Amino acid sequence: MKTFMAKPADVERKWFVVDATNIPLGRVASQVADILTGKNKPTYTPHVDNGDFVIVINSDKIVLTGNKLVDKKMRWHTGYIGGLKEIDYGTLMQKNSPKALEKAVKGMLPKTSLGRKQITRLHVYKDANHNHQAQKPESVEVKGARN
């Protein structure tokens, strides 16, 4: 029996919507990363970009467990001398919660040109309003969610 290898021309992309209300950041990010890479499909091929589009709504209502709102920090460097910047996740979630989720998902994707192409199919919104109704997205339930 031959191993199936997907071809880029055969890829069909769907749209999925994920409601992140009261779900930990890492759980949402890992399942969104699986959809973006195509690991949720039986036709998954590591070297072919066969993932789908993902819309994440209610990113303001994402939960961080433990003391992560205070202890966990996002750090980056501006490129200038003494340019190390940092912000704690409590402040980041108040100011720009979509950025926190995008950073978490990006860290779970491949660090190649394939991963850079996959992250462009992620759309994160602070509330339940999004402008992708024309694509008819399917709702996805996040596994292991606290309710």
C-alpha cells in the first residue's frame, strides 16, 4: 500500500469559528494551531499547507490559570541598545487580547515559510462580531474547556 501525499492543488480550505469564552489560552492556541496546520484532517501531509481558516471570537474572555496574569511576561527587543521591552499578561490582555492569542498560536506553528503562511489564515476578534459571515464558518467546540 502506498502512503498518501496531499498535493497543493488538491487542498480544500474550510472556515471554522472558535468561541474562546472561559477557556485557557493554551488550550485554545493548541487546537487552533492544529486546524491551521491541517492536523485535524485525515489528509495531513507535513510538507504541504493543507490547513483551514480559523476565526477566534471573544478573545477578551480568554482565561489564564494560576498567577500567569501577574507572573508571565511577554518580552521583545527593539533592536537598539537597551531596547528590551516587557509587558505582563494582565496588562496585555486588557490592552490587546488578540495579540496574546496570536503570539501563543504562532509559537506552536512551524518556524519555516510554511508556518508564516499558516499564521495569515488566523483571524482573532475581541468580541463576538466578525465580518466573515459570507464564508459560512462552521463552529468548533474546544476540547477540555471549563464551563
